Amino acid sequence: MADPFETLGLKPGATEDEVRQAYRQMARRWHPDRFANGPERMWAEQKMAEINEAHRAIVSGEAGRMYASGLSGEREQIADARRLMEMGQLSAARQALMRMEQRSAEWNYLFGAVLLRLGEIEKAVLYFGIATRQRPENAQYRAAFASAEAIRDKNRAPSLYKRLFAGQKKAAVR
């Protein structure tokens, strides 16, 4: 299970009122009834299940026991992927992330970062966008998304310009 406090956007030790307010806010935002049938609704159903599980874990005290025992398995895997990225072992970092079951906002952000460094700009934009939608309040995710979009758009512009200019050249030759 992902970090329940992170799932609800809370810090460990949040009060009952903070937990209740965060749960209600996330439930309103991700309730599947707000989405049309299709992949987005299925994703919202999965997200809502994560939100419900996180709320249950915090209220029952299970989340506090997770912190008492140290990093959860997911946190350790994320930390390993970050270390691999820092060492420049991008393929290994990508494989480490792919082995993880949870697809948290941090996972999507890191996967986007790996893809960006590997030159897979379109895919990086996609994963940064998912991370940003999962955690819109995270400035780092928003900045990465905007930067990747700018790189993508910059790479697209010359080819579009060439196509437009080539069309003008042909018209002038006639």
C-alpha cells in the first residue's frame, strides 16, 4: 500500500479534523461518478479505492505503525530508483520503477524524469501530466510538466515551420 498520509496529502500526525477534511476533499475530486464511462472512470475508481484505503489506515492507526517501522516498501523502491537516476543508470532506474505495483504521483514524476533524460519527450510529458493531476498542489511536478511541454513544443516548432515554409516555396516556384 502507498503511504496513506501522502495519498491524502497530509503529514504524519495530522489531526482527526485534518484527516476528515482531506478525505472529503479527495473523495469529492476523485469520485468515479464525476467521470464518464471509459478509462478515466476506471482510473478514478482505482484512485478512490486508494483514498478509501488510506483513510481507513490512518483512522485505524495502521498508518502510524507503518511510520514506526521505518520506510514502507514503496518508499524504499522509490529511493532506490532515485539513487539509480543520480548515478546516471537510467535504464536500471526505469526497470526498478516498472517493477513497482503502485503508481503514485511520485512514481509518475520519477518515471517522467527518467523518460525525459532518455529523450522520450512525449512520454515524459504524459507522465508529468499524470503526476500533476494526481498532486496539483506540488510545484515540482507542475514545473517539470511545464518544462517538458516547452521542450516538446520547441522540438515541434522547427519541423512545423519547415513544412509551412516548404509549402510557400512550392507556391512561389509555380
